[in-house]
Amino acid sequence: MTTTGMIRHGSRLLALSTVSMGLVAAMALPAAAEDQPTREQLIADCASGEGKCSFNEPTLRKAYLGDFHQVSNSLYNCSTSDATQSMSWSDTVGSTDSAGVSVTAGGNIAGLIDLSVTASYNHTWSSSHTEDSSLNMTVKPGEVGWISRAQVMQSVSGTWQTHYDSPKWGHYFWYVPDTVTGPAPNGTDGQSNAVTVKTRKMTSAEKKSCSADAKKGQAFVVKR
């Protein structure tokens, strides 16, 4: 081979090497912003099982008493004397994540959080709690009464690790920080569930309804 031919051959090899190196670099680049998944997509893959997920490094926050909310029907007193009645109540409190999305009991998400919390804190985590009972309540004339309940709540923070068998959005692994708030056992961190009777004055429209024959001088129940 002549000197000129060797130079040309060497130039071709250098060009091919440069192209090959460029391909490797391109394959190693992270996914473009538009190719990255949304938080909702990753959590959905965890929930469906498409992604092999774990909830890593859970941190339980201090328990607190949640907001009071109505858990019974309402008792309207259109009579001229106190009305006393036994009212049954039922309450189901669920869990939500940091985006306000419900975390259903028995699903992959709830199960993975429970598994992680149990391993780290040696006690179970529940995504839902249901309780029911009955309570005597007294409502004064011209008032409405109902039963309200507040549930002890607790948040757990951690990071979802999603693993795919084949690269998805350019990677095998994706990570999503999350905080899930759900019902805690009664007595957690010294907090106790609360049930109380609440009353208010009837509105003008409600007072007018008391003049109807079926309600006049009566106490009646309206379903919530």
C-alpha cells in the first residue's frame, strides 16, 4: 500500500471510530425531558404491577387527630320539647397520597407501604379503617343534631423505586418521593379517636318545613 493509500485508509478508520463513539455516547445520554414519565404514570405502574416497585426508607410522622366529619343521619326537632333518640353511625376513613389521590385498601400500593412500614417499624400500616356504633343524642326544639367523628391519622414518607424488566422512558429504574396519609390505630402517639354530638339552629327554610302536616310538632330523621 502506498503512503497516500495508507493515509486515506487511516482517515476512514478514524472517521468510523468517531461515529461509533458518538453512538455509544448517545445511548448513554439520559432521556429527554419530554420522554420522562409523569409522577402519575409511575405510580399507576406501581399500582398495576407493570413496574416492580418498592417503597423505600419509610419515615412515620407524629400522629394527629383528623378533622371532625358527620357520620350519622340528622335529627330535626320540630316539636316544642327536647327530642332524644338513639342514632347509629358508621365511618370509613381511607388514605391519600401527596397528590391527593386515594390509596385503596388491598391494592399494590397499600400492600407495598404496609410491607415497608412493617419491616422498618415492626407494626402494620392500614390504608383504611371502618368503625360503627350508636349513640343517644338530644336535640332542642328548632335545632338539628348529628353525630361527628374524628380519626387518628398518620403520614408516612418514602420513595417509590420502580424497576422495569426492559427500559421504559430510557431507564430500568425510576424514583418518586411520596407521602401517604392514612388512619392510625387509636392511641397512637397518645392521640385518641373522638365521637361527639353536634347541633345547630335550623335555617329559615328548615323552620318553614316544620309547618308541614307530616312534620308539625314532630322530630324526624333526614339521611345524610
